[in-house]
Amino acid sequence: MEGLLLLIALVLAVWLLNLNGRIKILEERISTLVDRMNAGAAPPVAAQRDRAKTPIETSTPHTAKAYASRKTARITADVPNSEPNPVIEPPAPAAQAGDAPEKPSRSWSFEELVGGKLPIWVGGISLVFAGFFLVRYTIEAGLLGPGTRSVLATLFALLLIAGSQWGGRLPKIGESFSADPRIAQSLAGAGVAILYGTLYMAAEIYGLIGLPVTFTLLIATTILAFALALRHGPPTALMGLVGGFAAPWVAGLGANNVPALLLYLGVFLAGLYGLALWRRWLWLLLLASGGGAIWTIGLIATAESALPLIGLFVIVAGSAAVLVGDRFANSDPRLEAMARYAPMGLALVQLAMLLPRLEFSWIGWAFYGALSAGAIALALRDERHLPNLFGALLVCLMPLAAGWEGSAPHGMMAGASIGIGLLFAIPAHARAFEDRAGRAYWAMLALMAQAIPFVAAFSVAKADFSDLGWGITSALLVLPAGFIAWRWRQAASRIDQVTQVASAALAAAFAWLALTHILPNDYFASVTLAVAAALAAWATRTSGEGMQKLAAVPAGFGIFALLVGSWQFLDALFEALGGDQLMLSELPDLGDAAKLTLLPAGLALATGLLPHFALGRIMRKALAVAGGAGLLAFVWLIAKQIAHIDSPSQFITLGLAERVVMTQALFLTGWLALRQAGDSASLYAKAGLAATALALLRLVWFDLGVFNPLYVPQALGPAPIANLGTVHLGLAAFWLWQLARNPIVKNAYPHLPKTAEIGSLILMALAALVTVRQLVQGNLISGATIDVGENYLYSAALLALAIIWLVVGIRGGLSILRLAGLALLTLVTLKVFLIDASALEGVLRILSFMGLGIALIGIGWAYGRVMRAGAARE
């Protein structure tokens, strides 16, 4: 009883609000008429309203002409025998029941929306819920029986529908229906919604009618909703949609009886789809599809039975929504896109959610495959549906990964992965090689079709299969991706370039996976660099900048893998730089080094230096440096095998000799390479300078630094003069002197020759000193004392070297030697006076000073003659 009173109160409130609005309009019109009568002659109110709607005086000429044309046509149609140019005021259009109000020339204000429109719509919705909750109240209170409740609810719904149809004929309140069509619209929508709920209640809750009768009445109700919506417009359809979807929820039901509920939803959705298509209401199609998806998602989450039936319903409802939406043309482009993609996307997501509930059985995969096949068929007919296929593949990744990770049989999951891949790949490959505008998108789809199922299985179930199996599978998948890369080797448009790079990247990834799983782990760096080399060679073939950037990715990883594989070399290098004596047993095994260092280093060096591989300048340099360092490390390891130093005693005997051979070999290699170089940019020139720099670094750091024979015991050789120290430093001085005279070095590096000459002179002086040291100390020169004779011999050796420099410089016209000779002579003189002479006494001191004076005078006289002769020639 309370619910009925509430319903009556709501109806009276709506009627009073409408009556109040009409009274205000009447008062405004009377006030306007009185004001104009007081001001003078007043034209009819209707004419004033028409003139206000069409301001001819302030319109543009084009607008005025258009209005005059419409006015003349209307007059001619109404008065066929009228005289030319009659002066007739345009009549005010009469409002008819059921006609939509004329569209205002200004936007809705907040007052109009909230005060005039929303109350009517909300009131209609309230009527729907009032009817539902009234029935529920009678159930809870036990007031009425099931049959009586159903009959009363049906009568109430029919009463609302009758009011919407014939309310305008009622006395007093009929004018409200005629003035505002939204009242009839809300009543009709509420009546339809209550009818849907009543039928569901009578059939499912009470069992008053059987399935055939229920189905027939549902069809009848849907036809009635069609008719009412056709008459009253979108609000009625919207009210019917809200009521139809809310009916099961208000009744407190969900997954209790899935077949009947799906039957109800199917008939209801069919009616909504048909109405949307008939009235061209695309928005109604989208809302209906979304409402159905909400119900089915709830059933998927809660239902314990009839799950295959839910999957079948999802396929039918989603496909029907897409097909109906495809019939709309020249609509809002955004709504068209939503109708094309949203229903299919919702259906795919629902099936992906249903697969775990079906325990990833064949029936679940069959549902997903059937819907995907439908999407493929639509895309083959109209390529605007192509994004649905990309979405289907991406959504499929979730159930595939979950199935591999869960307890589903591997045989079934393997079949599902292969089936999904083939389902999309076969039509995609077939359409990709046709001469069509969108063929690149089909090619991208084909690539995704082979990548996504593999990624889902590999990322989750890698440990469940052997490496050989994964390698063979990856090798087979190289072929389709490589074929697309070959077909797209000439890319003109942007999308073609993306396809070119994507296909090459996928083929390279599968090739890398195949090789890394088939070959042992020792070849990891080699495989990575081989893939980089293949991509770089393909970049040369395609002349694509994107392909070069793609090749740089595995190249960078390959360099990193080369460094990681050569960690023992790096460890030995750091130990040696710190002064540790390396033993052969601490170095990498020769066979392992060949696989981990030599092979990848050769690939890196070839890729970075040869012109057959297209890469960026920085990556080329990085590959060349990494490859050269790796090759040099392996050559050094081979050289270490010759001396076979594996104990401290062997290091004393052979340590210096081993380093001398290695360093001099580098000097010789640099000299030969520079002789073969044509210019400074050639490979020979770069290699020669690199070898020379490395040799000089070894000489300075190891032989003169951490392993200097003066404080680290090492044998210089048995010969008193032709010792290793003299040979080593002398040859190093020779190579630097040759470097300074190389024409390529002079032209490309103007400051380097002078530096090389100074370094050569310093090494000559050191060679003289080490010769004297061995004459006095013998094979080992690491003694801590320097006696007087040895000190004096140092002065004599340096004095002789200074004289040689002066003589050669004077005869050869080499200013650097003359200046070096004078400088060394000055240093020797200071040493003799300050150090050597202080240790002599008597006749020896006199003779030493006498000899030094005569020698200096002779040198000064000879040097002066040379300078004067040179000045005279100039």
C-alpha cells in the first residue's frame, strides 16, 4: 500500500510541476501583451514570437534571401490563387501531440536542464523502480499471491503505456502531454521496462508460465517496445533499455538459472539491436552491447554450470552487435569506430575470461577461434575491421600464458597455440602479398600471429621442453618472418619501413633463439654478433637507416657478451697492471678462449671494419675496438704459451725476454702497417698507429714501470753489451724515430713527429745507461748500490751519446739532434762538476777537469764553425 501511495504521489508531483510551468508561461505572455498595448499598437503575440525566432533585419543577405524564399514557398503552397507579393504574416506553428518541440537557437541553460528536463526523465525511471520495489514489497510482506502480483504488475505497466498513448486526450492534464512530449516518453519507457521484469518474474520466480509462452510474450513485449520507441523517440528506448537490463537484478537473481536468463537477454538484445538499426540509433547499439557484456561478465564470474552456453551467447551477441554496427553509415565517426571495435573487443575479453573457468578445454578454445574467425572474415571483407584482429591476438596472450602456467595439458596448449597462430597467420600472409593499400598491416598481423603464441609458451613453459625442441621451433619460425622481410626489402612509405624493420627484427630474434638453444653456451657472444652482422648486411641491401639502428641492438649486446666471456683476460690485465706476475696456470684455457674470445672478436672486427655491413659510425668504432682487443688478447695468450712461465724462477729467467718479444712484435707490426697505408683514413694507418701506441704503453708501464729490472729481478742476458735492455730500448728508439719520419703521420698529425723524436732520444739515453748498468752489475741489474766507477761510466756514456748526436745532427742538418746533443752535454757537464768530481782527488781530479775542458772547447769550436757555415749559405 505504501508503494502505491508513493507512486501516486510521484505522478501528482510531475503533473503539478508541469501545470506550474504552463501558468508561468501564460503570465509572461499576458504581461508582454499589456506592455505593448500601453506602448501602442501591438501585433499578435504569435507574430511577435515568429519574428523573434527569425530576425530578418539583423541577418546577412544570404539568410534573408533564404528566409524570403521559404516564406514565399509556404505562402504559395497554402494560398494557390493569391495575388503576387501578398503581405501576409507567417502563422504561428501549432503544437501537435507527439511532435518534437522545435530546436532552440541557443544552448540549454542549467535551469532548463535541471528544472524542466531531468525531473521528467528521473520521474520515469522512478516509476520503473517503484513498480519493481512494490512487487518486492508484496513478496516480503506476503500480501498478495504470485499470480495476483504478476497481474497487477502487468496492469500497472499497461496503464503507463496507455497513459503515454492517450494521455493527451484526457481532460485537464491532456494539455501537459501535448506541451511536453517527454512525459509520454518516460511513461512509455517505464511501462516497457516493467513488462520485461514482470515476464521474467512470472516465468523464473513463480513458474506461472512455461518457456514457450514466456518466449512468445517476450517477443510481443519487444515488438511493443519497438512500436513505442518508434513513436516516442530515444527517451522511451533508453527507458526500456534501463528497465530491461535492471529487471533480473531487481528481482534478486543472477546465476540461478543461466539458460533462461541468457534466453531473456538474447531476445532483449535482439530487440534493442533491431530498434537501433531501424531508427539509426548507434548510441543505443553501443549501450545495449555494453549492458549485455556486464551481465555475461557477471555470469562468467559466478555461474557454476552452463558455462559453454555462456560462451555461445557471448559469440552470438558480440557478432550480432558488430554486424549491426557495420550497417551504419554516415554517422558520427567516433560512434562508428566504437561500434566497430568495442563489441568485438568486449566479446574477446569475455571469452578470455571464460577460458580459465572452462579449464582451457577444447570447447573454450573453439569459442575463441570461432569468434576470431568471424573477425577475420569481417576484416577480409572490410579492412576497417582489421584492428579487431590485432586486439584478438593481444587479448589471446593472457589465456595462452595462463594455460601454459596452469595445469592444462601441454598437448592441448600446444595445439591451441599452433591453431591460434595458423588461424591468423594464413589469411594474413595471403592478404599481405596482394597488391593492396593495407597489405603492410596484414604483414604486421602475420608477424604477430607467429610471435604471440610462441612468446606466451616460451616465457612460461620454457623449462618443460628441451633446448633442442625450442631451437627447432624457433628455426622454423624464422622462415615466415624472413620471407616477409625479403618481400619488404624495398620500403617506400612509413608503414612499409616499419614492416621492414619489424619483420627483420622478428626473424633475427627467432634465429638468435634457435642458435643459442642448439649451440652450447660458449657460443652465446658469437651467435649474438653473427645476428648483428646479418642485420647489418641486410641494412646494406635495404639501404634503411632503421635497419642500421636495429642492427646496433644485437651488436651492443654482442660486445657486452664478448666482454663477459673474456672476463679471465680482463682479470689478468688488471692484475698485470697492478704489478702481479702472471703465471700460465692463471690464464684462460686456449680452447675456451677460442670459443669465448677469438670467434666473437673476429666477427666483431669484420662487422666493424668491412664495408659490406651498414652500421653507424660510433657502433663501427665500438665493434672494431672490441674485436681488435679480443684478437690481440688471444694472440697474447698464444705468445704466453711459448715461454710457458709458470713459476717465479721462470719469470726471473724469461719474464723480460717474453715482454721484449711481444713489445717489439707490436712495434714491427705498426711500422709495417704504416708503410702499407695509402692515407691516414685507411685501415692500415689506424692499425699501425694503434699497434705502435700499445707497444709504447707496454714499454712504459711494464718495462720502465711495474716490472722494471732495476727493482724486479729479471735476467737481461749473458752478453755484456748485446743485452736485452740495450736491444729493447734501442729498437724502441728506432721505431719512434721511424714513426716521426712517416709521411702519413706528418700530414695527418703535425705535432706527433716532434713528440716521437723526443721520445726516441730519451730511449737512446736510457739504452746507454742500461748498457753501463749491465757492464757493471752483470745479468741481474737489480742491485741497490752504485759505486764511483759505475757513476763515472754513466757520465762517459752520456757524453759519448751527446757527441754522436752533435756529429749526426751537424752532418745531417737535423736541428733536433744538435739541440738534444747540446742539452745532454750541458747535463753531463753539471753532473761531472757537481757529482763526479766531488768523488776524485789529486791528479785524477786535475786530469778529469783538463780532459773535460779540452773536449768542451773542441765541441764548441766545431759547433761554431757549423753555425757560421749555415748562416753563410742562407
